[in-house]
Amino acid sequence: MDRPHHGIFFRDHAEALAQKHDVAVLHVGVHSLKQRFKEKQKSAIFEQNMVFTIHEFGLTLTHRNEEKVQTELMKTAFNAYRKLLKNWGKPDFIVAQCSLPAGELAQELSEKEGNVPFGIIEHFTFLEQQIHQAKEKRRIEKVYSSASFVGCVDKRMLEFLPESINAAKGKVNYLPNVISADFVLHNSSKKREPKKWLFIGYPHHKKGTDILTQVLERLPNLNITLVGEGLDSVIPVHGKHIKHIKSANRGEMVNLMQTHDAVLSTSRTETFGMAIVEALACGLPVVATKSGGPEQYMDNSMGILCDVDADSVVNAIQFVQNNADKYDSGEISSSIIHKFGAQNYIRQIENLVHASKVI
């Protein structure tokens, strides 16, 4: 792909499963001619890290007609699926990332192409935009009624989904994102003084960039690298201690985490907090605000969870800086990998598939 870091955690799921199972990814989309020219994405078939991938893109004259777009997307999905059948045969099971539109496509493929069972992995960031709209809610209800299971990357969804979608009752399971092996700490266990900090995000209220600005004003000597498009427009460089990087691909992000000592998150809302988990996998202590995701996996050995305000964040940073001996890189890494590593993810998916009694 021309945007190799776009939706990368979806691919991490596939590459984890490929360590034990044959896995193929169908990546489908519908573009206008303008988008096709701008994004330069073409249909393709290739293999990468033991995952067979089919990119298939349809064309539409307009995105304003939702029904026409949906029809073209379905047509594109069937074209991709037929290529899958030709090259690798009929799948045993389909895992769809998000109920709309992927789950809907999986449901259609299942019904019209041999009744292949499927499950959904739901991501709250996408779902919260859809579930409050009556039309989308009916579509989700239909998808869930046919799905073998619904996996949720956020524990908060375990209660929220069954209360909102009747068909979700009895099918919802906690299934967090998986850590890519790229971020696993390979060095021996060590404790480091947190001199160089890292922030990953973009200018938005939910990312708490206003809080970050206040923190940096309070800690003018904090050595920090800010990674994210647009951060330089809202957080000016006041001296040599702040560095801006507009974007970073997977390899560059791994290198950044390996060359920094701690990570800061000032978010008001995090469904999971993948960047935080990746930092922990690299053995970095983290200061994170209580935003939903981090509370589900962080403990005192990994850093500090603090309230969502500048005073609390400043105090947490200073505590981590003054108590470096409390944070062991090896222990931080091994603890988070035990929770979110590939082997645990494979075991969870296998249990869900077998529990559905379809294989």
C-alpha cells in the first residue's frame, strides 16, 4: 500500500493469526476517479509476512448516493472473494473488522458464497459514530444476528453493546488489539532515566492537546518529541527542548520508541490506546490520563495513570522522572506482551471460533 501505516493494526491481527493459520486479507474500497488518481491505489494480489492479501477497488461517480456506493462496494467485495477462491480456495471462517461495512460484506458473502461462518471485531471509535443513527443501527442488528461472535477491543463495550443491540446479547467477548512483534523489547531488562519523552497524537479536544500545551508551559525544560500532523500549529517550539515530527511510519515509530525513555498521553478519550500499548511493549514507562483504554491494562509498575488535568499530568511526569528505579523495561514489556501478544490473541480467536461450533 502507498499508505503502509493506514489501518495498520488491522493487519497486525492478520499477521498474528498467520503464525499458526493460513490467512488471507481482503481489502476492498470504492473510489471516485479523483480519489483513484490522488491516492494511486490499484487492485493487487501479494504476500507479505505470511499473509496473502487482495486489494480490490471499485469506482463510483459520486459518494453522495449511499445506495450506489454500497452496491459498488458489494460488487467489489465479491470480485475480491472470487480471486480468493481461485488462488487459495474457500475459507473456513471470516473475521470482519467492524460491523459496517466489513461485517455487512461478510454477511453477504457468507449467505451467497457457501454459508461461510463469520465473526466481527468491533472498534468503538467507528461504532460510536453509527450506533446512534436509526438506519445504521438496524444494519448492525442484522449483521450481529448472523455473526458467530462479536469481539470488542474495549471492555466498556461489553455492557454497552448488549444494551444497545439486541442481537449482541450472548455474543459479545473482550478481544483486544494485538501488539506487533516490531515493538517487542529484545534488549535485556534495564532501568532507564526518563530524560527524553514522546507524545503521539493530533490536535483535538479528545487528545487533550490543550492540556499538553499547559503541561509544556509548566515544564519548559521537558525534553519531548511531538509526533503528529498539525501539532506544530498549536504547540509552538519555545526552545530546543521540543521537537516536532509530522508523521512516522511503522519502522520510524519503532525507532522513536527505542530512542526515547518515556511516553506521555493527555487524552480525554482512548478506546484502547494502541500507541500506549506499543510503548509499553518497548519497555517504556508511560504517563497517561484516565481516558478509558489505559485503565484496562496499566498498573503502577508501568507508569502513572492520572486525572485529566494539567496539574495531575505535571505531578505524574515529575514522579516518573524522580523515581526511575521503579520502572524495569523488561518487566514492563513482558507484562504487556503476556496480555496482548500474538499467542494470546491466537488463543482467544481460536476459542471464539470453536465455541461457536462452526469448525
